[in-house]
Amino acid sequence: MSDKKQFKALSAPKGVPDYVPPQSATFYKVRETMVREAHLSGFQHIELPIFEDTALFARGVGESTDVVTKEMYTFADRGDRSVTLRPEGTAGVMRAVIEHNLDRGQLPVKLNYFGPFFRYERPQAGRYRQLQQVGVEAIGVDDPALDAEVVALADRSFRALGLSQFRLELTSLGDNTCRPAYREKLQAFLFKLPLDEETRHRAEINPLRVLDDKRAEVQEMTADAPLMLDYLSPECQEHFETVTGLLDDMGVEYTINPRMVRGLDYYTKTCFEFVHPLLGAQSGIGGGGRYDGLMSQLGGQELSGIGYGLGVDRALLALEAEGIELEGTSSRVDVFGVALGAEAKKKMALIVNDLRKAGISADMSFGVRGLKGAMKGADRAGARFALVLGDQELANGTVALKDLAAHEQHDVQLADVASEISSRLA
């Protein structure tokens, strides 16, 4: 028997997906497409901390939400401070805006972010404990035209990926001019129902959360509950009608869902969600809304904002469900070098280095491999061109350029390789 210890193979934590080639290329393309669309609308990048003071999310997200009460990764650091891995992006953006006085300049402040977020949920297809999102926040102006811009931007981001079978759901959650009266009516309705203790407690803190309960028995009991859209103040009603009118003019299709309740407490007025029916139970692929009181709640000015978070993981699943393969994700490099012999390998390394300096993606075969095996590497790399260099080519000062798509080959002078490939890629 061997004296060596037998170690069990390690795997990623439960609910944390790996994105490895070739899927990682699609992941990157999805994220970059969403970010590009945000930048086209004037949103600037902000890099957020992975963890924050726990109080930020308790105050900002809402203590009655499942996110805060059940799903946060919270721990004490070595200084015995309570910190939490970020479960969402809006509270962190708002904290940064306040801390760095971004709200003292031109408004709205338009920011874009992306990266991993963390929630302790029961893992299943499309629901992960580390989820990837791209988000935007527009802070400082309460203008329905800005709401329409943000909703249309989210819609355009999904369509830029080629997705078409999703549905945009829209509603208004009112504000402090009409929410208190509606809250009383909703609580009066809910307290007459045979709710369990936990649900009744939720109804006392934030009754809207009860309408978001996914249990069939609760949904049945609340089927006739009063709806916020029926109790909007004239100002909120006008705001919502302006938003929907602008979306109509922009050609953005939507469905009004009066029972929509997002999973975070800070939403007011415009609220929206993108749903993809081919994804089953985890059908939400992104959403967001306006948040009128969040900044002041976190110690800043009385300024409003609106934003969204789009799920990169969910978008990947939606692309798969619709049978869409994004362009530019199958090719790893433009050029693959095949060197036959030690001297040829030294020269090929220099050629590949020069191609990269010229902005051309390139790779080459390594190890001792014959021509047939090395060309398989070119195929796996998805290269458009292969360069083959052997003793004869070295003696002639040339390299064989193979166009793998056109199945053509001709010799090129070594000094002209970069310019020749650049012209063919143009």
C-alpha cells in the first residue's frame, strides 16, 4: 500500500457555478453586451466592494425581506465587525454616492456595475448562491422620462443578445402620499385571513411582502386583496401613465401586473420585472424599479433614484432555451501557429508574439506534436488561420498560411505575416 494520503477531490461550493471554456466565452459576451448598452446610455462604471457593513443592507434592503432575514452571508471579521457579502447592488451604490459626494454634482448620477452577488438560497437551475448581475442606477432626479429610459435600456440589453421570448411586467407601487392609506386597507384585509404566525408578522411589518408569497394557499387567500394600482395618488397615477406612454412611443412592449411585488423593500412608483416563460420556476431574468426614500434612509439627501439588476446566469439559460448561439463566442483565437522542429518553434514563438503586438489574437502548439495533431489544436481553438513553419519554410524565409474556412494555402514572407493577416481580417 502507498503511504501517500488519499485526498478527496475538491469541488465548487454548493450553488456556486463555474463558467469554463467554451461556456465562459458566452458568459463574457453576455456580460459585456449588457455593459456596452449601459455605457451607450451614459452610465459610467463603478466598482463596488464585495462585502459591506451589515447595517447597510439591513437598513437599505429592508429588515422584513427574505434577503435580510434568511439569505445574507453575514460574519464577524477579525475586528469583530459584522460584515455581509453583498446580496444586491443598489444599497452599495447609494452608499458610495453619499460617501464620495457624487450627488453634489450634475444630476442624475448614472452608474453601471457588474459582478457576483451572494444569497444563501436553495440551489436549483437558475438559482445560485453566487449569482452574476449587471446593474445600473440613475440617482438624483424623479422624472418619469428617466424611468422609461432605464426600463427601455434593460429591454434593449436583452434584445441585443438576440432574446425575444421574454415578457416585461410593469406596475407602480406608489409613494408616501398613497402607500400609508393602502397599507391600512391591505392590513385590514390580511388580518382577517387565517395566516400562520410568520406570515402575520410579515403583514405587520410590510404587508406588500405577503402578496409576494409563492405558496399556493397564500396566493389563493390573497386573490381578492386590494391592489396598489387602485389606490395611487393623482401624482403617482400621472407618473405611471407618463412612463407607460413613453414606453409605448419607444415601442417597448409590456404587460401591467398589478400584483407584482419585488423582493426588496425600497421600491416605490415604477417597478418592473423581465420574465422568460421557458425557464420554469426561476423565470425572472432581471428587474428593478424606483426608490424614493433610500438615500435619506442611508444618511444622504432626499433624492430619488431608479435602477435594475439583470441576471447574467439567467440570460445564459434563456439563450440556451431559445437555441441562440452568440456570434464571436466559438473562436478562441484568429491565428494558430504550428511549428515542426525546435528551430521552427523558436521562430514561431516570435511570430505569435508579433501578431499579438499587432492586436491579432494568436496561439501556437506546444510540446512535441506532429502536423496532424497540431492542426487538431487549431481546430479546437476555432482559429480562422493556421501558420505552418518547418525546416523548408525556415530555409526559404516563408511560412505556410492556411485559410481554414476557405481551405486555401499559400506561402507568405516571414516579414509580411502580420500585415497579410491584418488585411485578411479587415
